[in-house]
Amino acid sequence: MNDPGRTVRPVTDITDYHAHVYYDEGTSKAAAQQLRAAIVAAGFEVALGRWHDDPVGPHPVGSFQIAFAASDFASLVPWLALNHGQNAVLIHPNTDDPVADHSDHALWLGRQLELDIPLLKRLLAKFRASEKDDTA
């Protein structure tokens, strides 16, 4: 840690993880489908998200999400490292800071894509504003 003003956070701040498997003109959806099938065949206890053929949120290309428990990190992430093939994969923790989770706390397998962090910030601000309206 090079930032002396930064507070050390415990790993218990992590509720769970997401991995986003990307596909686009450079990486076929078929490759992503094969990876998804291999995850199921390997028996990992994960929640597989819907297919998003177009960008969604900060994600710049088509993707699907893998949600998994923090306790499964040590088995799933090494497996993904060895088996992601041509797919770029973003792995991030889920804490109380989604912007940092998708940027500062993120891990990449394969090529790193540029996420639309400004869009994520706007979406988060809009969500938080609507939460305040609901409680008022």
C-alpha cells in the first residue's frame, strides 16, 4: 500500500464475487458457450447470469456473469485462469463500493477491456437517488 491515507479493509468486506465472461467480434459467443458448459460440467456451485449480446452497464461488449461465493474463489479462479480460452474475463469482489470493485479491486484473465466506469458512477448515483426517494 503506497497510499498512507488509505484504510486497510478486511476481506470480510467481500460478500461474494462476480466473473464476467466477454465475447465480441474478436471472441465468438460459441467460445463463451463452451466455457459456460465446461463450468457446469466441472460442477462448480455458481449462479450463471443471462446472455447479454450487447453492452450492458459498464461492460463494453457481450457477456455473461458468473456469481460465486467468496469461499469458492480459490477453486474457481484458478480453474478459469487455465480454461478461459480466448475469452477475456473480469473477476471482481462485491463490497459496498461497486465502482472500486469494477476498477481498483478487479482482476483480469486474458486481455483487459476498458469498462465504462463513468457510466457505472452515473447509474449508481441514479440508483442511490431513487433509494432516497423511496424512503422519504
